[in-house]
Amino acid sequence: MSVDVILGLQWGDEGKGKIVDIFSSDYDIICRFQGGPNAGHTIIFDNKKYILHTIPSGIFHNDKLNIIGNGVVIDPVTFISEINELNNSNINIKNNLLISTSAHLILPIHRILDFVYENQKGDKSIGSTLRGIGPAYTDKIARRGLQLGLILKKDFNEYYKELTNFHLDYLNYLGVDIHKVKIENLTFKEYETKWFEAIESIKEYKISRTEYVLHEALKEGKKILAEGAQGSLLDIDHGSYPYVTSSNTTIGGVCTGLGISHNNINKVFGIVKSYCTRVGNGPFPTELNDDVSRELQTRGNEFGSTTGRARRCGWLDLSLLKRAIDINGVTELILMKVDVLDSLEYICVGEHIDNSDPYHPLVELISLPGWQKDTTKIKNYNDLPDELKNYISFIENKLNIPITMISVGPSREQILKK
Ligand code: GDP
Ligand code: IMO
Ligand code: MG
């Protein structure tokens, strides 16, 4: 039992990257198991900020192996530009990164399709990051997707053309002129050129059947940390469907996305923001649209790490949290961004008191006193304001689960053990 898991329990952006980075020193291997460049995981140390999209957040510890598992979808362009940024900071990852042969590729056409499908949905659009995630996973499930291992075959271009033409025919049928759709300010053809250059660069990295590597590591008693992307409420099965992402962000995704057994899973750390945010559309029962939400947005710098979009803000939702804890078998919680609440006179938590309409539950708010003190420099749990300790034990009692760590700022050192 030596795989521990870090999962976001809300709508993503809970602070997973920061915790994976901090925990990495205690593990041998750090793995991403699902999602793709829709993720944006922020890590801050030595006054420098890094945002990772595809690469596991253990990459800053150069003695650790980082694995991109079979459940991940990879956009070569984003992936290589992420690597280039790391290289510019003198972080070389060639020797400690392994990518699964069976991870799927996001093609330029997937990015166009994402845009077209979102447009078609009109006011029912998901608010996708438009990184091609949905269309790439659709092709995987439809059994016509391209696994990364194919890039090593001589006839890879034929596979590429076949899948691209399949979608071009459909877009043509819809009357979409793809030459009018830009991808990151580039035309389809320009982006395609960049994409093939990136494919060549990926060949310099280690591509292998990562499940075997993990099985061997487990036999040798090595410690593995699995890093979730997104959050449980964006899960394709358990999230607020259809306003979700296209992968299993919950615990099952760890087994399918890495090729390991549930018997190997030990601790499941649930990462929880001390309030809620959501970027993109869909239900948000405890959402606020007032001075408090503006305060949370400003103090919490709640703007997407991937798209820069403003995140919607609201109170902590205990009922959704309880469900996420049960689905994932969470063993302990890590409470993030409590410093963002420092200025508030009172803090609320929501509970669903009527779920007869599962899409629109009736929410009751419980109000607790705020602490109105700066927590960002506090190093010991005992020194936290009493009102904050009260907020923490209130959540623990309601959910019947321990909160073992509290984060009081974005940097590596702003973390307290309880
Ligand atoms: P992830 O996707 O779960 O890794 O989270 P993101 O990186 O997208 O968003 C979390 C944001 O909050 C980032 O800007 C972090 O630097 C920041 N952050 C993490 N922990 C804390 C904290 O305890 N306090 C504050 N104020 N910011 C934090
Ligand atoms: P991390 O790992 C927050 C949201 C999008 C949209 C929906 C579907 O940083 O927590 P997609 O691009 O998958 O088609 O978008 O999911 N979303 C995220 N929200 N954090 C993320 O990742 C997200 N990844 C996707 O905003 O509502
Ligand atoms: Mg994020």
C-alpha cells in the first residue's frame, strides 16, 4: 500500500500543485493520472512562480521520478513550451520525466472542435478552457484517438491525417471554415507546423509503458504520490454534468489512469479551499455576488491559472464536500487559503437542506465569527486565532474527518501542521 493520492474536492484550483510540491520530498515517484493542459497548478518558491499544466508538480525535486500516466491527454505544443520555461529557469527534466506510451494526443483539430462545440452550445456552453480536452477524450473513448507511442512509428503522419480528415469532413458538413478559427492567434496551418515541431521535441523524452515502471517500483517498496487535476465536482461521472471536464477526477481515475490496483492506495488527501470557487459555467449552490465574493476574488487572486478568467466565488459547501469525501474515501483534509478569509467579519458555510431537485438544492447558511487578523506569518497551529480554530473544528465535526494541515499563503513555507 504505497500510493498516496492528492485530490481536489471542489471545482479545481484548490491549491493541489502547492501541496504536491511540498509533499514530493517524501516520495520517490510523482504521477499525473488524468486531465491535461486544462489544469494549471501553481508552485511558488524562492519568490518565483511556476504554473504547470501537464508536468507533475514534483518536478522541482530533481531526485524524484515524475510520470505522466496513460490517463492524461497531452498537447505537444503546451507540453514543450512548459518544458522550455522550466529550462529557462535552469530546471532540466529530461532524466526525471517518463511519459506513458498510452497517453493520448490532443491534435490541433481537437482545439478547433472544442471551440466549435462550445459555440454551438450558445448559452448552455460549458465554459471550457478550450484546450481540446473534451474532443481528445471523445476520440479516445470512440477508439480512434492517437496514443503518444504512435509518434515513434514511421507512418505516424498517416494516423494523424486520417483522424484530422475524419473531423475536417464533419466540420465541412457543418459549414465551418477552419481557416477562420485561430488557435492561440495562429491559423490552423501555422499551429499544425508548431505541433509537428513539438512532436519531434517530445521524441527526446522517455516514452514507455509506465504501468510496468510503477509495478516494479511498488515491488521495491517505493513511495508513489498521485496528483489529481481539476476537482471532484468536475468529474465526468460525479460532477455537475454536463458542466464538467471529460475525465474521472475522482479516486477511480488513479487506478485507470496509472494502471495500478486499488489495493495499492493508502492515504487519500483531500485538498479543500476554505471557501468555494468555480471557473466556467454550471451550478454553484453557495455562490455569492456581493462585496464578500469580490473580497474573496481580490484577496484570493481568483483568476484562472490557465485562462486568466475570473473565478466565481462563494461559501464553503459542506454537503458537496461530504459527497466528495465519500466518493474518494478521503482520509484527511488539507485546508487551503484560510488567509483569504482574514479580513471578514463573519464566515458562512452552506448545507443542503432539500435535495428534491438534485440540480438546484436548497441551501442553508450557517454563520461563524471571523477572526480579522493576519494569519500569513503564523508558523504554529496553536498561534492561530481562536475563531479560525473554531472554524476548523466546526468543519471537522460536521464532516467527521480530520484537517491535518492548514495553508496560510501561496508560498511553500506558508503551511501549518495541526
Ligand atoms: P491547483 O490547480 O489546485 O494547483 O490550484 P491553482 O494553482 O490553480 O490555484 C491556487 C492559487 O492559490 C494559486 O495562485 C496559488 O499560488 C494560490 N495559493 C495556494 N495556497 C494558497 C494559500 O494558502 N493562500 C493564498 N492566499 N493563496 C494560495
Ligand atoms: P486544475 O487542475 C478549474 C473547468 C473549466 C470548465 C470545465 C470544462 O487547475 O484544478 P475543459 O477545459 O476540461 O473542457 O473545461 O472544467 N476546468 C477547471 N477549473 N481548475 C481546473 O484544473 C480546470 N480544468 C477544467 O473551466 O468549466
Ligand atoms: Mg488550477
